[in-house]
Amino acid sequence: MTHYEDAIELISPVAARLLGTRDGKVAGKPNLRAYFQRGLEAYPELHFCLEDVLWGINSIVLYYTNQKGTRTGEFMELSASGKVVRVVALWRTIVPRRWPSLTRLNPLEDAPSQPAEQLWSRT
């Protein structure tokens, strides 16, 4: 937990599911610790296989596969001290056919869908 700022903010579809919130937001180091503990309890076989690391200016993206085989990317914004101040977790998912824009995706909904590659390849 030492690599996180006290004012850390995490936004994640998993947090939304585990915490029962639509925004999936976890704010502050004590809440992040509690969320991690809840995640470990919910997923006792939790593990990650790091696939790639992307570096930017004051940011990093970790691309990995979890214990369920789900591909995930985590964008991490770094503070001036080099600690993580913001995390946004992204899943490789299926995009619902009825979903016309990026602003309307809700990872908590189950819907008949198609791979994102097929949606974006349409002209």
C-alpha cells in the first residue's frame, strides 16, 4: 500500500460489483485497503499474469490476465512524488449491440453482445 497516495482514487467494474455501486469508485487509502480485502475474500484464487506495461508521462498502464482469464488494463496516474494517485481499471469485454456510444456502457448489465472488434470495424 506504500506506493499509493493517501488520496488514491480507484474506479473499477469489479469495485462496482463488489461494493454494489454504479460508479465503482473507491476513494482514500483506508477504503482501498478494505476493498482489496473484500476482493481477496470474494476471489480466494485471485492471481494475475502480467502481459505488458506501457509508460507515459506521469502514468503507467498494466495489462494483465486475471484468474478467470479476463484481460484487464489498469491506467495509473502518478503524483509528483511518484505514487499512484488514480487508477482506472478496464476490462476486455463484449459490447452490447444496442449500445450506440461509449458513454452508455454499464459493466453491471448483461446483454446479448458482440466482440468490440466487430463493433469498431463497422464503417
